[in-house]
Amino acid sequence: MGNINNKQIYIESYGCAMNFADSEVVASIMAENGYETIPTEENADIVFINTCSIRDNAEQKIRTRLSQLKGNKKKNKELIVGVLGCMAERLKDQLMEEEKLVDIVVGPDAYRDLPSLVAEVDGGSKAINVLLSLEETYAEITPTRLNSNGVTGFISIMRGCDNMCSFCVVPFTRGRERSREPQTIVAEAQDLVNKGFKEVILLGQNVDSYLWYGGGPKKEFKKLSEEEKETSVNFANLLEMVANVDPSLRVRFSSSHPKDITDDVLYVIADHKNICNYIHLPAQSGNSRILDKMNRTYDREWYMGKVERIREIIPNCSISCDIISGFCTETEAEHEDTLTLMKWSNFDFSYMYYYSERPGTLAARKYADDVPEEVKKRRLAEIIKLQGEMSAAKNKAREGSIVTVLVEGRSKRSEHDLMGKCDESISVIFPREAYKKGQYVDVLIEKSTSNSMVGKPVGLNPYFEKLKKTEEVA
Ligand code: SAM
Ligand code: SF4
Ligand code: F3S
């Protein structure tokens, strides 16, 4: 650790899991420079807000939060406020002009610069770094786990996105896609295991296009030299490497892009008991014309083909989805196509939104945002209702069966109950008895709703118990 300067930081994160993972990288960089990250805002000398720009309401929420912080700054004139992440990248110095209390604006690729930016602010000026990088992956930084349950740890395996879906701001806020060196990913997984973590979630905007060939911006496999091809590591290889770190470490990943997920990835999942039978496969729409306008590069049939392939290779695989209602020019019949695709795919659950135009994106430049808000919202309500019914039916069908739950901690509702997720990523609640956080418990499902299941424990899972015993003997 560097010099101790007694300054304390409070970091508040918004948006996707990658942003939360980035905050842990920020905490680690700051710790190296003598700053301690604390869990509450009280007593903080520095407040970092790690922001999201994905939809207008995400940015509005942050604006509200910043105006709340004005009061704190009035009370403590020395307080330093930094805006990090996607909104910082999107709005750059405009943000500092609009929000007078903001002292620092830092984009997602410039976090190594944070200590010197804070020093600049200490010297009396405002500070900004929003440079995007072609190489930065924070590969060798061990994140400081924040607000962690001590069971699940995020590992970022890549950064940026080259896909340019027409509705999406991410390529502008996070820059070009680049993959992180696999050995550093494996080392991070091992470090988590050593610290007692039981589950890792590999993160990227499009994990299936992960490709390590020595670093730098993404290249297509076919464009690699013969030597690079031979030593390259793709997502299927990486997934296997992480699964082999420890057979009792549960492995998840997110998100998969339907155009890139390969049979190889599916076979790796099927072959490893510790890789969850769960895939997040965002469709966005069920209509081919809309998918084309969204620049998703697949159509309805391709998506259905992928779902079929998943079910062939990994029977009982749970699949979740992202859906956007009311994208530019979407007709009622095209919205119906989304509903029929959802029904056909029988998703376990979905993340559902109505379209929010983002400045600078291809859709904002080329297409009129012409579906009225009340129509977008009504279609979204239909999508949510259908998904709710499907999730409820799927969970109902699980009643009477035994699922293996990795215990994350006590249930929010009662200290007598524990909560964890089964392989299929559904929350399960059961009586605590003598079970503990971090254990794999087999639970007989007795009751369910659309988003959780309740059951009674029938014992520790024999497979994971046997692994533990083998380890003890060794
Ligand atoms: N990279 C992932 C993918 O391609 O599936 C996820 C990207 S984004 C962080 C998460 C979700 O937000 C997207 O899948 C999409 O459904 C939604 N989203 C992105 N831009 C949006 C917009 N302009 N309006 C509404 N929803 C949006
Ligand atoms: Fe956005 Fe598409 Fe990239 Fe996902 S794949 S982050 S939706 S541009
Ligand atoms: Fe939001 Fe940026 Fe993630 S826009 S969803 S925090 S990549």
C-alpha cells in the first residue's frame, strides 16, 4: 500500500454488474494510494458516483442523487464529488458545467488516473479524464470486494463493445471491445476461492466474443496470424479454464449475444457440473424487421435456432432474456411477434424495458422515436404480464423437485430463513436449521411465485460434499 493519507471514500454504483465490478477496481486503485473505501457516506471525504446512461431514467436518477449531494457539500465544503462511469463518458465536461458540485469526471477506462485527479482537486482545480483506451482491461488489479456477500464474486473478462446495436449507448460510453489476459482471470478466480468465495460470474457485454490473442482491440479469429490462432483463447476455452480452477466453484457468465454463442460453449457447460445450466440470451425483439433495424445481426429464426440448440445440448437449461418494447416504427403485429417468441422460448425470466432514445446512437440519428410513450408502456405491461405467467408456471412445475442451492445468506424477510440461488438462477428460501452461508444445500421445493421458490432442506448436496471430503483427505 502507498502513503496513508487518511482520506475516506464512499462509492455508490448504478447500472449493470460491470459497473459494480468497476467500482471494486476503483476501490483497489485508491487503496494502493492510501485511500480507504467505507460502506457509508457519513464521514466520507470523497464521494464517487459510478453512473449509468443506458436509459434516460437511469440518468435522471443520478441527477436527483447529485442534487441531494449539494446539501452535503454545503455542510462540508471540503467534500470532493466525482462522477465516474458511463454518464461521465457520455457527457464529459458538460456534466461539470451542468452540475456545479461535481469536481471530477472520469470515464471507465481512466480509473488508474483517479489518485492524481483527486490530487488536482486538492490543489484547487476541477479534474477530468474521459479518454477511452484500446488496451485497458485493469488485468492485474485485484478488485477490493465491496458490499460482497462473501459467496459470489464478479470477474470482468472483457471491456467495451463493438456491436453497435442501434439503440445502445454502451459502445460510446465504454469504447472498443478488448479481452483480458486469461491467466489474470484464472488468477482472480483462484484468489476468490482462496478467500472462501463459492461462485464467480464472468462479465462482459458480449462474453461469447471473448478472444485473447495477446491483447489490444478485438480482432476476428480469421484475421489472426497462424501463430496467434494457435495460442488464442476463446470463450469456450476460458470457461473451461475457470471451471477447472476448483470443481466446487460455481461458474456463471453474462451476457451472451445470440449471434456469437457457439456449440463449443454449450458443450463446455454440459460437460462441467460446476458451470450453471443457465444462459442469459437477450433477444430484444421477436420480429425480424425490428431486429434488423436494431442492428442485432440475427433474425427471429436464428434466435429460435439458438434456443433449440441450447435445449438439445443442455436439457433443462434455464434461459433468460432482455426485451425492449416500442422500438422505432414497431407495429402492433411486430409487438405480437415478441410475445409469441417469448412464449415459444418459454423464458425462465426476463429483464424488460420500453425503448428510451439515447443521444448519438444510430437509432437516434436515423429513426424517429415514433411509438407513443403510452403505447410503449402498454406493450411493456403485456410483455411483463406474459413473462410473469410463464415464470410462475415454470416455478410451479419445479414444486416437488429437489434443487441445489448455494446459500448466499439470511433471507431478507426472516432471520430464521436462508436464501440462495439454484443452478437456474432462481432465488430459493428455506429454514435455516444448521445450514450456513456458502454451503450447497439440496432443497425440496414446496411453494413458488413468479420470482422465487420456498422449500425445505433435505441435506448438503452429496456431490459437493464428496469434493470437500476428497480435498480434506488430500
Ligand atoms: N450487452 C448486453 C446485450 O447485448 O444483451 C446487454 C446490454 S445493456 C447493458 C442491457 C439491456 O438494456 C439490453 O439488453 C437492452 O435490453 C436494454 N437497453 C439498452 N439500450 C436501451 C435503450 N436505449 N432503451 C431501452 N432499453 C435499452
Ligand atoms: Fe449494447 Fe448491443 Fe453491445 Fe449489448 S451488444 S452492449 S446491447 S451494443
Ligand atoms: Fe449502464 Fe454503462 Fe452498464 S450504460 S448498463 S453502466 S455499461
